Amino acid sequence: MKSVIWVVLLPILSLAAQEMPLICLNSGACYQGSWLESNTGNQYASFQGIRYAEAPIGNLRFRPPKPFQSGEALWDVSQESEIACPQMNSFDLSRKGQEDCLFLNIYVPKAALNNDELLTVMVWIHGGSLITGSNSFASQGPQDYMDRNVIIVTINYRLGPLGFLSLGTEEVSGNAGFLDQNLALQWINQNIEAFHGDPKSVTLFGESAGALSVAVQYLSPMSQGLFQRIILQSSSTEAPGWGMMNKTLAIYYGDVFTQMLECNEVIDALDCLQSKTMEEVINLTYQVNTDGGNVWLAVPDDKFLMDDPTTLLEQGQFDPNVEVIVSTTKDEGILYLLEQLADPSKWQETQDNFEFVAPRLLFNIPYFNQITPSDVEKSYEIFEHYIGSIENLNENHLQGIFDIFTDATFLFGLHKTTNYLLAQNVKVYQAILVNIHFLKDLELATMEFVMQMTCSTFGI
């Protein structure tokens, strides 16, 4: 038995004997990390769970984040962080996460810590429709990137109602989650050099809702100068099918949310909302819109996002010196057809309810009663263009149907964005991700693809 114990302990003791990576900031805060290995065996330093903002709880709930003052202290960030912001799974309505969730992870190739050269930094914003996801190592790890000469940073930001509630006031304007991202970018700009990263060579990238996040950061005056390159993978502000909301509708949803928590008839509605439990808040993630659909989206707020994104793009209100990659995944419109693919009998149901279903999905219409005759007419025209008629809305015309939703939610928006950027002489690259199993870890595959694409395009 003793020999077995020694066999197990020896490699652990060997790892423990290595000097763990230690990074100290000018503020006096020091971060003790750990050594991990890439998929090919290259060592890199991992610093997981670095707090960049005060806990967004109590009177900070729903409000803009406040910078965290780390002080002169030693912070142990050597363990794997599984911290996620509060969220509800749309399939089984299970909950997970904690409100004190504003942390970031930094991964640095070991070789970089032994020379004076500052490396390019890539900051990843996770997807999840702005209502799910996290920067956890298990799903957003940097292993493939650590074989390249690049530093990876992944961030958490508030989700769902906690991140995107709008009360139409200056303190709760609707984009708290984006302000979290902005504060993380500020922290990176101020401190990444201590980790051997170059604050003047930062690529901001993301997939799906992460790409939408990148797009609005690009258009926000608060984020100008915090990155030099962006990658939009599978989302933009310009897609007709998903992504943006007008201020009036955002405030309406905020009022509905307030009423559902019985805070609409008190003097201080915000104080009432802040007194509710995290579970009470998150339970309403999918219930505010009685016709279904995500209501927690980006909204112009006169501070972070000064106007409608289309207007900002048309007027060139962004930094034209930022280099851009836009990319989509082949057939990703399949996301909207999972129910029909799992049960072919649903195709007939979709045909029967076409005038309710199609306009909402194609044009991001929140309620059935807001669908106009023009919306219905356009929906028929689109389906006729792609598959001949709605009678062909079945498993025999899958490619055309995939194309409809791929274009409406992903490709067309990026096409419009590209044209706006080119009109302002922005350098834009385009790519398409193909030959991956869409339902098997899309985000990880996307990260690997974007890494290869970025290194070749930007010369990293």
C-alpha cells in the first residue's frame, strides 16, 4: 500500500516544487498563478479568477460596475475558476452562477515570462445570447493559443436581467453587461503589461453574442483606444433577425419586469428590485415576453451606445484605424430549426403557423400583435426566393431553409456591417468557418478557427 501511495504522490510533489508564476502590478497587488500545459505540451502560466470590478450586489445590482481596488496584497489565482454570472438554462430551466462574478482569466506562454518582448493580447468575449455562458477554463480554455506567441484574456460579464435591464434612467440604462466588458478592457489596458502583454496590440474577439458585444464596444466612445483589432464571429449589430432593441421597447420590458416583481407601486422601484433574491430575478429571464424570445439585448442609452448602431455606422462614428475580421459559420441558421429536425412532424406545424412564426424570426418582432401585413408579405417573398414556396418548408429543402436563417441572423448583418466599414476605408477581412459539427462545441471550434485565422491575417 505504501508503494502505491508514493507512486501517486511523487508527480504531485514534483509539480509543487516548481516555482509558481507570480505577477505584481504597479499598485502593489500580486497574483500567484499556476503552470498548465497546452495540447502539445508547452507550458503556460494560468491566472484564473482575477477580480476587475466590485461585486455587483446590493446597491450596485443593475448599476454600472465600479473598479475593484486590489490594494497591496497577494492574490491566489492558481486554481481553476468555475465562476459564472447568474443564468437560467433555457432547456431545463435550471439555474447556476453567483452575482459576485466579475472576474477575468489571463493565460501567458511560459517563454514570454522570460524575456522583455511584449506579446499581442487577445481578449475573448463568450457567447450565449447575452443570457448564458461564462469564461470558465473548461469551455473557454486557451490550450491551442498557448502554442502561439499570444496572451489570452477571457472575461465574465453580467447576463440576462442583471446585465441588460433598462429602467430608462441614467443609473439603469440597459447596458450594464457591456459596461462590465468595458471595465474589464480598461483593467487590461492598465495592467496587461505586467503580464508581458502589449496594451497597444489588443485584439477583441467573440462569437455570437460575444461578437455582438465586440461590435457595440467598437461603436462605443467609452471603448475607443482599448483595442486595435476586432473579430466578429457570427453576429453583428445589423442582423435583422437578432441583436438590437430600441429604447422604448427596452423600457417597456423593464416596466413589465418591475411589475412582475411587485416593485412598480413603490417610491423607489430600484431599491425594491435590489431587495429581491437572485433567484427571483433570474427566474424571470424567459418570462418577461409572454410570446417568448430573449428581451435582454443591446439598447442605445446615450452613454455607452450613443445612438442606433446603424446610424453610428452610416456616419462613421468609430475608429477607422481598427482592423476588422468578419466571419460566419456555414449553415448556422440550423440553430432555429432544432425542433423540426428532431421531430419532422413539426414542419407541418411551422407551415400552418407561418404568418406568426416566420416574421418574428426573420425581423426580430417581439410580439405576435406587432406583426404587420408588410412583415408577412416580406416573409413570403423571402421563402419563395430561397425555396420556391412555403409548401417546400420541409425536410426535403433543408439547405434553402438553413440559408434563410443563416442570412437573416448572421450573414446579412455582417455583410451590411462590412459595407459600412469599407465606406469609411476600414481594412476588413472576411472568412467562413466550415466542416465542424455545429452542435458539438461550436464555441471551442470557433476559438480554434479564429486563432488560426487571426495569426495568419494579423501576422501574430
